[in-house]
Amino acid sequence: MKCEREHQVIEATRNGLWPSSLRAHLRDCALCTQTELIAASLQEDAAKAERLLDLPPAGIVWRRAQARRREGALQRATRRPFLIVGALSAVYSVVFLLWGIFQLPQSVYRLFVAAPGLTGDVALAGAALSGILVIVGSCVLVLETKR
């Protein structure tokens, strides 16, 4: 069974404006009385939930969502170049390591035959340092692109 004034009772409960004719109808109609009790209970529950949640304004939520969307798009756009640079750095590291292995006997030989000077030692130390830094940088890039 359904009453045609049920919707009016819900609206009156929501906005608090009760015309006298609707109040009189509420006394006579059990269905509308029950509807008013349920609507009032739901309205109280909604008010309690709103107080407990303490939600931020919709504008702030929207701006945060947009910022996260832009950040995600930026990460997706920069992932491939970082991955390429990381792969090229790893290849460079392997080539440098192989070059160093083949050059090591020649470097050791030069130390015994030629007069010791800083240029050979500094060049070797610089090459070793750049190799180490490239390897560390490659590892950082690979770890960052996995996130």
C-alpha cells in the first residue's frame, strides 16, 4: 500500500516545513507516520556521520585528485626515458669494466717500464671513479623506475 502524500512527508522532514494539512494527514495515515519516523531517523544518522567524518570541502578533494592525476601522468611519461638511460648506463658500465680488464696489464706494465707520473695514475683513478659513479647511478635509476 502506498500513500500519494508520502513524498511530501519526506520533503517536509528534510526541510522542516510542515504545512498544517500535512500534519493533519500525518495523524490519520499510519504509512505516512512510519515514513516520517524513518526519514527523521535517516536524517539524524546522516548528520551524525557527517560530524564524525569531518570531510574536507569538495574543492580541496578535487584539487588533490587532479594533482595526483598529473603526478601519475608525469611518472608514466618519464618512466621510459629513465629506463633507457638506466639501460644505456648499464651497457656503458659493462663496456667500461671490460675495457678496464683488458687495459689493466698494460697499465701495470707502464708503471714498471715508464717513469711514475701522476697523469697515468690520475687518469686511471678518474676512469675508475667515473665507472663507479655510473654503476651507482644506473642502480638508482633502475630502482626509481620500478616504483
